[in-house]
Amino acid sequence: MNAVVMGISPDSLQSHQKFKKKYELTYPLLVDEEHHVADAYDVWKEKSMYGLTYWGNERTTVIIGPDGRIARIFRKVKVPEHVQEVTQAVSELT
């Protein structure tokens, strides 16, 4: 589809390398340990699990169009149906 795929999270480089190998990913994983990118995209959020609160990335997909502008944002991504959503959105750009 002539698209570039990248992943980014605040996890360490070592964690990214391990994750990439485990899931045999073919795209780059970018490190944002200080969450500067997450802050810029407003995805660094307070979260909760089992009654505990913590800060982390809200799973989000951002599609940047050929013009360099944000074309679409998917927040609170649910993995199972997400591939189809993204494929459709990218195909609409071309």
C-alpha cells in the first residue's frame, strides 16, 4: 500500500528488541522513554488496572498522509478488528 509502519512506546531499546524478535516484526520500533512524542500526540494518559493508577501510552494509531499532515487518528485501539480499519483508511488516501 506504499505505507511506512512504525511502532513507538516509552519502553527501553532492550525491551523493543526483545519484543520485535518475539513477534517477528519487520518494521522499526522507536523508543520514547521520556514520552516527548506521546505528549505531542496527546496519548500519554493516566490509566488504571485492578484499582491501581499509572501513566502510560493509550494504544493509538496515527495515519499521516502523503502531505505530512495527520489524516486519521484511532484512539483506544482494539487489536482484533484494527487491521481492517487501518487498511481501509490508508487505501482511502491513495
